[in-house]
Amino acid sequence: MEIWEAMERENHVAERGLVPVSGGSNVQMQQEHGGAKIDAGFVHRGQSCRYASTDTPSDMLVKVGGVNFHLHKHPMISRCGRLARLVDEASSLHGPDAITVIELPDLPGGHSAFELTAKFCYGVAVGITAANVAALRCAAEYLEMSEELEEGNLASRAEAFLSYVVASSWRDSVAVLRSCGGDGEESLLPWADDLQIVRRCAESVAAKACTNPRAVRWPYAGSGSRTPSPARPSSSNGGGGRQPAPPPPDWWVDDICTLRIDHFVRVVTAVQAKGMRADLVGAAITRYATKWLLLNDDKESSAASASRGRHGSAPWPGHAGGGALQMVLAGGEGDDTQSTETAASEQRRVVESLISIIPRQKDSVSCSFLLRLLRLAVALKAAPALVTEVEKLAGAQLDQATLADILVPSSSYPYTGLPSSATAAYDVDLVQRLVEQFVVQEQSSPSSSSPSRGKEKQEQSTRAQRVACLVDAYLTEVSRDRNLALGKFQALAESVPEQVRPCHDALYRAVDAYLKAHPAAGEHERKRLCRAVDCGRLSREARAHAARNERLPVRVAVRVLLSEQEKMAGGRAGRKEKEEEVVVALRMEVESVSAKYMELQREVELLQRQVERLLLPLSSAVAGKQQSVSGWASGLKKLGRLGRIQVEQPAVAAAAAPGETVSREHRRRRNSAS
């Protein structure tokens, strides 16, 4: 007993446990002594031997993960309930003085965790950090280092560090989750799950990820290398001070992408439960898949390789790299079969896990990403239910896809079992299922009676036309494949609703290319294939080409000519109808002007009557004055006329003939006598 107390005094340890790693001599003392390295109370001899740095001979040998620990019973059994029980069992068999040999092959954390617990038992200061607290907590639970044996034992100290230090720190929570993902003998699972370490850290990470970015004050991945945004004036200082711009909404994504897949799923699930936006969750899933999966994209593969170079060759256990997966897809054989199967199993687990947590909201992830994930899921023989789920998600967004996205080689789909010579180059069935999913979901979309219903219909029609153009381009591309069955080509061509194809020129080119690549097709097969093309929706150039196309059946060529005649007759009828429409429009315009003129005339008459009513009192007032002067005015008018007659009479008589003058005078005398 005195020996261990003296060892504690020599190491200047007043209290064991929560000692930060500071590099001090009393914490991490290393020196060379006789070819052996002394590490704070333990001597390392080679890679497989550890000795307690004391003169007392060891009486217990503990084997953990290929490393032999030569220890002493008293300090170990006084704090480890499991070791005490095993020592009692061995002593009852071999006697109390015999050296006890104990093997712990399943100790969580492996030999490194056991070495830390042994130091704690010997009274050596152990620095508990975010990197080793999970291993210490699991090892303490495994070794039964509880408070019943000694107050302040390792289990309670590690638990306190988890509850008060790790739970309040973003980086520590992520570090603990990362440390729980060891492989083989160092794996902490399922102990970390049973002790709720993973759940607590995942909830802590999720709670901080859902924090308003303006309130983020802790460092995160990329915060040091991120280009600082322009600072904004601080309102608290009256605009004088400036504070840095908040981080982006996806600031948390890079940190959680370093976790193993099951811990990543835990965090994303907790984030979704707390109401995180679907597009941000989709961004996290896309970035994780880009980093750890081979998505057949050169840029993303190079980025993933660079990322693996920064974080190490295998940051999460079981990752075998893209080369092994390429061998899986190519059907590798030989000595590497086992390694390729292991890589395929890990990749399949990642793919299935990511599919299960993809948000079901539309546009949460891109259609291009979904199609690449779908390609990999089927190549790795993922669960059929998950493959169908990805097809539904990708089909709903098929209008966003490009031709390169849906050109999926059949060699990636090992389900057919057909020889390569009889297999089509591309998986047409997949594209047909995607089109069917798109049509079903578009038709089942809820109709709205709001004023925006017209706009929604227009957008829906635009999406359908994009899919029709995409299918026509796909048919043109795959039509050159000699192994493509006519039935599959026809089924895909007819899977698009007829009303969403305003023009059939692209479909006609695809049919013509198929007939050109399959010259052995019979007359009946060519007729079947041409039924998908509506000759009435071909342009003039396409109809002219089809009329001279020898690959088309004769009946189709006749139908094209009849359609051309109908177009011409319809054009003449259309011109006549336009002339009649112009005449009717002019007649209606004249009638409209006439009606407006009559209305204006009625308004003028009404105004005249109103003016007359207003002027009637004024006319009656001046009527008396007009009657008093009327007699004088009439007399003056008569005198004026007589004066004009007398003045004009000599001139008229001088210029007239004698007979005419006599008659006028006789007439004048006759008038005056009367």
C-alpha cells in the first residue's frame, strides 16, 4: 500500500483525473532509459509491451489488442470491478501468488484506452480531452470503474466532462462524435450508443446547427479560411462601431461531413426534427455524398480525393477508396475480390443511409444529384424500396435533368443477366419509369381555384414540354443502338402525353435514326414505330423530308402528303376566313362610329334646348322695347325705299328703250292711282 502512495507523491498528483494536456513534465514525461521509453509512469518496450515504472515486480499480465501490460493487482483491482472479479477467479484456480493473466479482446477503445485507464489507476495524471473522453467513458464502463469502488472514479469524471464541457462546445461535440467511429478493436460501438454518448452529442450539434447564424460565436470548419464579408455598422454604437457579417446558413455542413455515416444520419435526423430548412439539409447530404461516394463526376471525384488527402486516407471506418469501388462496378476478380466486396458493402451502406434521410420536399436536392445517386444505388444492389424512392424523387424533378443525366449505361445494372452482346447500351427502362413518375405526379398535383391557377397551369405545361424535349433528345441518342428493342423505343416515345408535344420534328428525327440503324425492320414494325409520329404536327421542312424518305412505309408517306394538302387547303380557307373577318370588323367599326355620331347629335339638341330655356326670360324683357320702335322703324324703311326709287328712276329711263319706258310709266301711274 505504501508503494502506491509513494508513487503518487513522486508524480505530484494531488487529485487524479481532470488534468488538461499542457505538455508539462508532470503530465507527459518522456525520457529514454536503458533503451526503453518512460511515459508518465509506464515504460514502453517495443510496440507490444508496457511496464509500470516501479521497482516492484508485476504480478498481473493484461493482454489488450496485441499489447501486453505488465501491471500490479492492487492499484488495478481497487478501481476496476471487472478486473477484481477476474483476478479472484484466477486466484481460486492458480493460487493467490501466481501471476494472473487476463485477456480483454473486446475492450472498447483498444489498448490505447486501457493504457489511459491503467495510468489513472496508478495515480498518474490523465488529461481528459474531447478526443479521448468517449474512449475513457466506455472503457470505464467496461471495466466497472464506478463510484461504488472509489469516489471520483474514472466513469464519473468522464461523465462530468461530457455533460459540462463537451455539451456546451460545438467543436468538442463534433470531435467526440468523430472519436466514436473507430474501427476494429478501437471501435467504441455499441458502448457509445448504450451510454447515450452519440445521442447527446448529436443533439448538441443539431441544436447549435439550428442556431441563428447571427448568434454563432464559436469557430467552425472554414471559419478561419473563409474570406471575411464586409463588416456592417453596429446599431448599438450608433453606427460608429462595426461588427463582422454573420456566417452563411450552411456553416455547419463541413464539420458534420467528417463524421461516419451512422453519426451523420443521427445529426441530420436531429436537425430535421428541429425544423431545419429542407434545402440546407439537402445541401449537407449532397456535400457528404460528393465527399465519400464515387458519383461518376470527374470534378467531384477529384474534390473528394483532395478532401481525403487533407483528412487522411480513411476518416471514417471501412472507407476503401474509389479505386476499389471502380473494381466493383467493373466486376473485379482475383485476390482483390474480398477487398472490393468490403468496399461495395460500405458504399452500399452509405448510399442506403443517405437515401433514407433525403427530404421529401421537391427541389431539396438537385435532379442531377438524385440521378447519379440512383445510378450508384442500383449498381451496388441497394434495397429495391430505396431505389424506387429515389426514382420517385428524381421523376418529380425530371424537367430539371439534362441529357447527360439520364444516359445511364446498362453495364451499371447487373440485374439483367444477359450477355453484353444482347444488352442495350443504355437503360431505357429506367428513363421510362422516370417519365411515368413525372406524369403521375403532375396529374395528381392538387388543383387550385385561386387567381394564380392560370399561372400554375402554364408552368405545368412548360415543365411537361421540357420533359418531352428531353425524351425526344434521349430517343435520338439511343436510337443508334442496334441492340435496342423496338418495343422499348416505342413505349418510351408514347410515354409522353400527346398534348405536350406541339411539334413532332424531334420525334420524327429519332424515328428516322432508329430505322436507319435497323434496316432489317419489317414493314409491320416500321408501321408500329411511325404511329407515334403525328404528321399534322410536323413542320414544312419535316413533311418535305418525310415525303421523300424511302425508309418510311408507303402508307406513312401518303399520310404525309395528305397532311400537306390539308395544310394548303387550310391555308386558303384561312385566308378567306381572314378576309371575311376583316369585312365584318370594318362593318362593326362603321356601325360603332354611326352610333357615336347619333349620340353626339342628341347631346347637341339637348344642349340647345337648355340654352333656349335659359334665354327665354331675357327675350320677354326686351319685347316691349321692340314694339315701341317698330312703327318708326317701318316708316323710316318705307321713306328709304322711296328715296332710292326716285334716285334710280332717271338713270333707268335714260338707258331703256322708248316702248319700255312708256309701259313702266303707265304701270307706275296705275299703281299710284290705286
